[in-house]
Amino acid sequence: MIIKKIIVGPLEENAYIVWDEKTKEAIAIDPGDEGDRIIEMIKSEGLDLKLIIYTHAHFDHVGASGDLKAATGARILLHKGDMETYGMAKEHAAFWGFDVDDLPEPDGFLNEGDEVKAGGLSFKVMHTPGHSPGGICLYGEGIVITGDTIFQGSVGRTDFPGGSHDKLKDSFRKILALPDDTKVYSGHGPDTTIGREKRENFFVNEL
């Protein structure tokens, strides 16, 4: 497995491309902006992008959807709980002074326990609401991609529409139940591990 982080947009969101080195089949997670950069990387690596997956549908995580869909034909998947947020992404971006192109309709929905695959790689969907109703994490291959549910030393805010502090607590517990050596790739900021977050994340004191 190879994972590439591309920091995009004014909010410095972490977009990820994960691929099977043998088959070159790939998944894009949270392509939030600067689609041209992401597409160039995909082309330079000779990747076959199969899926575009959103950990949640806030505008800074979905903004390059149209570009990637048009360039690759990859299927767009997210949790149905975030469809309202997805539909409002352009309006929410404008409220914060940003512009997002019209977004393509999703090709399907992800649920707790689903598996997503690229080549020989497999990731399990974990429904982790709190930051948003349809937030998910992808767990497998020794890593977890968490979107804005958990960051190094922190967690996602819950004061946006659909956010829930109590649900975030449950999701946080769920993530911390993973093995300590699991590497955490979040939606903003540096990578971390489950073990480190058990020791150092301030939100542990909220449980």
C-alpha cells in the first residue's frame, strides 16, 4: 500500500490518495480543493482511480469532486447521513467567503461495516458521527483515515449543523478501541497514532 497526502485549499485540508502498488488501483479520500494538483499526481503515478470517498461532506473536503469525476470516472461514495450537508456545500462555502463548483450526484452510499477495496487493499467503514451526521472513518491495512473526527491532540468541532458532542464522544471511543499502533491520518494537521491519542488527546478527559 502507498498513501499520499496532498494538502489543499485555504483551510489546508488533507486529501489522500491510497493505492495498491501492484495493480495501481486507487481511492481518493476527501479531495477538497485543487483538483488539478490531485489529478496530476494520479496521472504521474499511472493510477486507476476507482473510488472517491468522503469522510464527511463539509465543503473543504468535497470541493474537487467534479474535477476528479470528470477526469477519472471514479464512483463517488459517502454516508447518506451527510447528503444534506453535501447539497449545501456550495452555499456553506460562500458563507465563509469561498467558492465551490457544483458537485456531482453521489454514485452510492456507505454504511457501518461496509468494505471498500482497491486492488488487494481493503478498508472497513466505521460510522463516526459527531462532527457531522454522516461522518465515517476508513480502517484497514494498519491505518485509519478519520476526516475531522479526530486530529493529533484534538477532535472536530460539533457546533456546525448536525454536529453532536455526545455522538462525537461515542465515535471517539470507537476509534480509540483500535490497536495502539494504528496510524491515524486526519483531515487537517499531522499524522498520529491511536496510542499517542490515548495518552495525549485532550478529549480523553471528556469521556
